[in-house]
Amino acid sequence: MVQFTPVDQIPGIVQALHETFNEGVTKDLDFRKHQLQKLIKFFEENEKEIEEALYKDLHKPSIETVTAEVAPVIDECKYMIKNLERLAKPTHTKKRFALNASDKTYIRKEPKGVALIIATNELIAKALPKYLDPRAYSVVSAGVVETTALLEEKFDHIFYTGNGAVGRIVMAAAAKHLTPVTLELGGKSPAIVCDSADIDLTAHRLLWGKFYNNGQTCVAPDYVLVSHDKQEALVKAFRKTVKQFFGENPQESQSYGRIVNHRQFDRLQRILDSVDGNKIVIGGQTDKENLFITPTIVSPVEADDPHLMQDEIFGPILPIVGVKDLTEAVKVINGKDKPLAMYIFAGKSEDYNFIMDKTNSGGTLVNDTLMHLQEMSLPFGGVGPSGMGSYHGDRSFDTFTHERSTMIKSTSLEAANQARYPPYTDAKKQLMSVFVLGLPSAAGAKIKTISTVFGAAWDIFFSSSKTNQDSKL
């Protein structure tokens, strides 16, 4: 059993982290690099334990654990160590206001401060404190009560991965302190199979993404849209692919996972119980004791089906919705919340461009599933109900960074600044307009404006000089 952190200790834990940040300990780049190296060491030394824990929880195949849970994190750590100096370096801006021409302007890249990252992993909660500096990193083991107490504290950023219902709770709590949030949520990510798609290739890549981790990923294809003419051929290809992937009996396959717990199993079982058995064209078998649900395809399904087409399925059940054409497919997609991911299978660029031009999603992948998450140069995040903010690669650094606009003002050329000081006059207004907008492009207007500016400048500087002399008398 997990032992939760006592609620009365939480304020002190958060306060200690704020004190560490205010002392500047974590701002040092060498300190950060060292912590990243320690994080790499954690994953390298605990890889087997992570594999065993995920196999115990999910029957997760070792290859999925390494490629999705361990290797990408190590790769990101190494990338950050190599690129931290570049990412943290101030960036200089091209000045646009004439009165600032002799000044120094740049953007400082500063850590936002203490960040709350809400995640779920008992193994990490137990082992990570042995590797990272306890002054800068604390792990709070939390249930609902402890998480609620955490959210009452003031953080400088909150990062949450999970469902939309809890995401709304997190965002409401953050609003009390005006704390920025990154929400990686989910939703019903569609897979659109165009008539121009390679059906066999589509079946392999689509079902690989659907049944990866037994369908329990936030970006799993949630439903399929395909033309009525191609629907039967797609089901046939799916049937062949399921057999190739998992054999005659998927329950005996070492490549197929399990549902995470009985609560989620019961939820999925209720979905299956609501489906007309004649529409379950592949699978449908379950084993509650072993938390097993066979790869299941349901076809045909109506776009407004109350059981399969409303909430995210988050499991190994895939409904197929037949449509007349891509226009109808777009209508179905736009009738639902904006998804975290969209998968388009097409052999023609005009097909996938048509869909992308008329829809919106956190990310889009053409002719595959899930693989865009492995490309860390691409920001990953949702839009609208599927999330806000993004991370991966450089964007992860940016997410937790405050860009502090900085100007070092020159103490010279004070005469030019007389145009912005009171008392205000028409001459000062004319001169400031040129400072802001520049000279007009037309030659005649430019000459006239230059003449006016010289006259205005003479009036301002002569008046200023006279005022200074009078003040000395």
C-alpha cells in the first residue's frame, strides 16, 4: 500500500522549495546539468525495476516500456545537457523605436520558480529522492485529500497529465493564485482512412497505435472514419492484422497488455455490454480476473452513438464509423471537442490537406499513429478541451521559463529625450510621431516631414536650452 504524505507537512515542503529557489541554487546551469545526469542514472539503474512494475500493473511488454517510458526520457535529458547553455542564453532583439537606438535590449531566460508536476508512479516516488537534490526536488505521495491540499499552495507553474475532469479542477485551483498551467488531457482522437489510403499498411499502423499499452494512451486512435465503400475491406484487413500481431488467442500473447485496474475494467465492460453483439466484428471477449479485454472492433457505429462516441474510450475497443465522403468525416470531427491527436491515412496530399485545413487538433500524423510523440523536436500538446500548452525538446524548456524583457537605457543623448518630457507642445508631438512611425515613403511627403521635424527639433532644443539658462540665473 502507498503511504501518503501527511497533509500537515505539505505547506512546509512547498515553502522549503520556494526558499531554495529564492537562494538561487537551482538557477545555476551546472547544478541543473548535474541533476539531469542524476536523472539519467536513475533510469539506467532502475530500468529493470520499471519494466517489472509496468509488467505487473499492465502486462506491458518490455519493448514498449523501453521505447516509450525509459529511452525517451534519457534522450531528453542528454539533449537538455547538451543544449542548456543555448536555451538559457539571453536573446537580443532588433529595436524599432528611434529613441531606444543607443540602448541595450535583450530577453533574459529565467526559471519560473517552483513547479508542481502531477504524475502517477509509485516506483519513481520511492526511488527518485535517492538521486535528486532534496533541496530542489520533493515527491509528495498523494490521494485526493493530499492533492487537494497541494493545489491550495502557491506554485509558479503547474503541469498536469490526465483527464479533462481533473484538469478543470487543477485549472480552477491554479486560478486562485493566477498560476500558469500546462494541461495534457486527451479526448477522442480520430483516425480518418481516405479512399486513397493503402488499406493493409493502414491496418498495421493504426492497430499498432490503438492497442499499444492496451489502448491506454492519451493519444490512442479512439474511433475510425472510413467511407462506406471501404469499410468492409478495412474490417477484413483489421481481422488479419490482429491475428498477425497477437495470434489466435491474444490472452496468451506476450505482446498484449492488460487493463490497469478493476475500476477501469468495469467501465470498459459496461461499454461492451451496451453494444449490439452483432456489431462486434472482432473480439469482444473479456476476463475480469486477469483484467483482460481482447482487441475489439465494433462496426458499423453511428457518429452519435451514446456509448462509443461520446467519451474517450481509453481501452482496446475501436468503433468504426462509415461516412459518405471526407466532407462528412470533417463534419463528424468538428461536431466533437478538438482532439489531442488526429491520424489521417491517405495516398494523396489533397486528401490529408483537405482534412487539416477544415479541422483542428493538438497534433496531426499522416499515415501512422503515435510516432509524432517520439519526435521530440515537435511540441506536444492539446488544444481546447484536449489541453493547453506544450512540451518536448526546446518547448519543455520554454514551458517552465519566464522571458524577462530587459532594457539598459543609455544616459547619453538626453537632448533627444526632451521631445517626450512635459510640458507637451505641438512641436514635441510632431517629433515623437516621427520617432515612432518614421518618415513617410513618398518623396514629397518625406521632404516636407524632414523640414517640419527640423523646425520642431529647433523649437524644442532652443526652448529647453533657454529654460535651463533661466533656471541657473
